[in-house]
Amino acid sequence: MASMLEYIKIILQKVSFDRRLFEKELRKAIRMLMPGEVKRLKLWCYEKFAAVHQPVLDTCFVTPNAVL
């Protein structure tokens, strides 16, 4: 059985033609995955989609600054 991460990769590939849908699915994926899986997803997304969806990736994978 495929892992959740592999399933999400398939979904993102299928919706990559539409920026809004891609962003929606990516945000949902980030909420669902464990932190280690999110790191792997981030690397994979930048490899696959940076040429087309760089602004979306930068927005979705931004790390919020710690409040002191």
C-alpha cells in the first residue's frame, strides 16, 4: 500500500495545471503530514514544480517566525 506522502504526490501532479487547486491541495497535504514528511514533500515540490508554482511553494512552505 502506498504511503500518504506518495498519494499526495500523485494528487499534486494531477492538479498542477491549476494554480488555485494546486495550492489548496498542497495546504491540505501540509496539514495532514508529519513534519518529516512535510520536509520530503517540500524538496520534491521544489524539484518538480518550482518552474511553474514558485510563488505558491514559497507561500505554503514559509516557516513562521517565532514570537519572542
